[in-house]
Amino acid sequence: MGKIFSRIAICVIWAVMIFSGLRISTNSSLFNDDKNTLHLFTWPEQFQYDAIYEFEELTGIKVVVHSYETNEELIAKMNKTKGKGYDIIAPSDYAVKILAKNDLLKKIDKSKIDFFNELDPFLLNRNFDPDNEYSLPFDWEVFGFGINRQFNDIPQDQVSWDLIFNTDLVDYKIAMSNDPIEAISFASFYLYGKKESLSPQEYTELSSLLVDQKNWVEAYAAIRGDYLLVTKNCQVALSPSAFILKAMKDHPDIDFVLPNEGTFLTIENVSIPKASDKDELAYTFLNFIYQKEKFIENTDYFLTFPARLDVLEDTEVTDAYKRILAETRKDRSKVHNVDFIMPEASARQLWVKVKSS
């Protein structure tokens, strides 16, 4: 009976820490040697905490999880600390490029991992990390529009980026990405299609578009788009797929659709900071968390798309999940990476202008 109450107490502690934005290891009194402690810096919903607890129980390695809400936060913290204090991080695509450029990441030793051949080739050798020298894909999502069908029952053949950018069409509140690199990529795609850079005139037009858009933005919070839709604070939410797909399970009026012109994906990766001296622990954790059964559990729980190819046939995902995945795979030339189309400093200056307008 005591053991049962102990496990209940542990679960309560974990739950509290998740909602506070910081997850910590359980059974910390069992570990006294910091050399046997692994520090993860990751998104709040990247790894299931029960899998981390199982890893601790199995290996005796303590895991401390620190969380961030945006890539901006991750990049700023890594630049400030030079990565010291973290052993595994989970940067999105373009963040890998920045961190590698700033010499903050170790090269991945592929001889120390046993799952590389199971990874989806579509996610490998991307322009943000050719040859996957500094990162390994873990899961991915596709950006689309969460829609509250009670207010906006637009048919699929009319789904367009106009839903969040067209001043003649939008007469409702929306949720928009709070990431400047993402927002600029989306706005540029709406105006000009896929581009690698902008002219001064295009920069001015894009700036005006984002400033005008602010008039109908309820919140710059793509990862809270599901909440804003369910509470009817907005009618359309630009969001990564997993958040809306989870909301759809309990709210039949919520739907997720992809814009017909094409869209963007976001790949969440794992990387090892250059300042870490715990490579053995890091690779032990990666080989554990990349196991097929762990990926199945993670996919069923978070509804992200897995980096392993051999997972989906054993998952219990929804029909909507399968539909979006099939649509994304149907023409992958219409699914793009978020990337810099202007210098990083200019992007951040533009975002300050938008947010302060």
C-alpha cells in the first residue's frame, strides 16, 4: 500500500511541474552524483514524463528537464550560457542552423546510435543541417488552420492563406505565430510564394501586411490556438497540427485544414550542446527514447508525426490525423521548411515593429 501511495505522490509532483513549465526528475534522493545526471532543455510536450521516469528506473541516470516555450527562448539561453548546463536540447529546424553557426552544438556520432536507419529520409539532410551533422529529427508537424466550424464553415477547396492575411476577407479574430522567423516566412509565402530573400520593396510590403494583420490577431500564440478556438476567442488559428488534432478529439466543431497553396512543416530535433561532457549519458538516453515502442507511446499521446518510419501501423491515432498526414505526403513539394529570408537582426527588428504597432 505504501508503494502505491508513493507512486501516486510521484505522479502528482510530475503533473505540477509540467504545468509550471519545468519538469524535474522523480526519486531524486536516489541520485547523489551529478556526473550521473542528464539535463534536458526541451519543449514542454516533447517527451512523455513517464518514459523519462522509466529510463531513470532502468538505468539509474537522473534526468532533470528544463523547458522553453519558443525557439527564441532556447537560442537566447544557449547564447547566454554557451550551452553550459545542458546535455540534450530539442531545437526546431532553423534553430539548429543558428546554434550550429554559433558553434554551440557537437557533431552527432552516428556510430553511437542504433536507430538512424529507421528515420524517415524525408526529414534528413534538410538545408538547416545537411548530412545531419548536428541534429537528429524526433518528430514533426505541419502548419495549417484550426477552424471553429460554428463560425467559419469554409470548404476545403477555398482554404487559403487569405484566411489570416486578406484584409478584404478577415472579419474575425485569429491566432498567429509568435515566432518572428515563422511569421515572416508565412507572410512572404502569401505575398510572393517561396522565396530565399526579399528586396527592399518586398520587405516594406511584408512589414505593412504584418502590421495590418495585428488588427485582427487575438493572440500571438500558435501553440495555444486550440484553447483559443475551443473558448471561441478566435475563429481561425494558425497552428502546428498536433495541438488542433488533440482538440478535435473532444470538440467536434473544431477542424484542421491545410492551405491549398502549400504550407510549412516544423521538425523538432535533438542535439547535444558542445559544452556538455556527458556524451555517454546522452546517447544512452537517445537510444532509449528512440525505441519503436517509445515512439508509439509518444505519437499516441502527443499526436505529432514520428521521425521513425516503422511506427504508424501500430499507433492508435485518429482518422483526422491520418487524413492530414496523407495530405502532407501527397505532394511534399508543397511542404516547405521555415527559413531565414532576411538577416536575423532585421527579422527581429521587424517583429518589434509589428508587436509595438
